[in-house]
Amino acid sequence: MKSILIAIAVVFQVATALGQTPSIQVEKSGKGTPVIYLPGFGCPGRIWKETAAFLGKGYSAHFVTYAGFDGTAAIDTPWYSAVRDGLVDYIKSQKLKKVHLVGHSMGGNLATDLAALLPDRVTKVVLVDAIPCMREVMMPGVKAQQIQYISPYNKQLLEMQAEPFKKMAAGMSANMTQSKEKADSITSWMLKADRKVYVFGYTDLLKLDLRPVLPSVKAPVLILAAGFPNREVIEKNYIKQYEALSNKEILIADKSRHFIMFDEFEWMARNIQQYFSK
């Protein structure tokens, strides 16, 4: 029997100018309702393949990998807006309608942006451990204009040698999942990333605040949040950050760290499956 997921690799040319580096690469499989899978920062689109397989037939899966990650060619700053605009162009050029979006972390930010920009095309949204303004949580009181691309910290990251960068990446990865094996995978993706995209792309995310666009999101939104280490604090943050989003449901994965697809996969996948079937 043929596999449900018969992959067809497609590189989408975002820019109209011939030969310009695309901001996204998309791998498509299956037939049915289009589901665009958006990974977190630094991660490849294939991180979502197990989820797509769990959902089964009836869906056309579009696995997105961003420029500068997983061996794809890098693009210049501003990086986040170029990726977002590339996704808008992709949805329109492929004539996709009744689109479902599934995004983890930064992928959730992109899903929020797309739902706000394309309310006539996006019908369902799943946000996996994604908040509209991570700066507010990580750096309370700091304004976007205070965060600069050219800074001592960014300079340090750009010039950091391979071994100390690997050590830093491994330390970050260990805090993102309960699984040592999966943490090693996250580290390998971080090391594979184009260094400038990694540094300046993350600066884009620190400057990002999508709370003003939330009222423009018309599709129902399922928010799956990681409850580790403190469910009460995390739930309060999510309720506050998504206050302006009218049609939403927030569920908490109590034992999961940031990568819910690694720590509580079946819980996450079943909730997405139930939500899509409504």
C-alpha cells in the first residue's frame, strides 16, 4: 500500500526577480484540505511529518522550511517579514483555500500573521507554544526600538567560534525538551543554521509584537501551551497575551517543555485531530 505521505519537494520562488533566493522551501504531500506546517525558529519543516501522518488521509500537507535553516540558502535582513510575505505569496500562487495552519513557536507567530492577513483563506489555526510578543515575557518593559541588530551581544554571537557556539546551543536545547535525543536534534539544527540568519532573525523575533493584529484574526484558534515549569504562571501569560483574540481555546500540556511535539506528542496530535474534525 502506498504511503499516505508521498513527498514532492517544491522550492517556491518568492521573489519575482529571476534567480533571487527564495525565503521559504515547501515540501508537499497528500490530497485534501491544505494544512501548512510552520516549524519553530531554526527547525526544519520535516519536524511536523509525524503529526501529518497521525492526522491521516484527507489533508494536503505543506511542510515549510525557512531560508537559512536546514541547509537552505540564506536571505538578508529583515528576515521574518520576508518569510511572512513569502508564505502569503505561496498561498495565493497555489490558490489555496480553506487553509489550516499549524505553527510551533515562531511558526505560531507566522500563523497568526497569515490568519490576520488572509482571513478569507485561513479557516483554522493551531498555535503550539507560541506567544505574540515573547519580548514582553523575556524582557519586560523593553521596547522594540531598544533592540538593535548591531549590538555587542549580536557581534559576540556572530564572531563566536564553533565549539563555544555548540556548547551554548546544547545548553539552550536541553531546556526545550525532556528528551536528550531530541535535544541533540535541536542542537544540530541550530549548528546547521546560517549564523547571520540565526542572529538577526532572532532579533526580528525579539522586536515582534503581534498583539495589535489579533483582532483581525477571524478563524478559530487552538492554542496548545507547554506547562513546564509552572502551569499557573504560563496560563496567566497566555490569557494576557491573547486577550484581544476573540475565538480561542487554550489547553496546557502540564509536563511538556517548549517542544510539545517531542514531550507530549500524542496529546498534541489528538487535540489537533479533534479540532480539525469539528
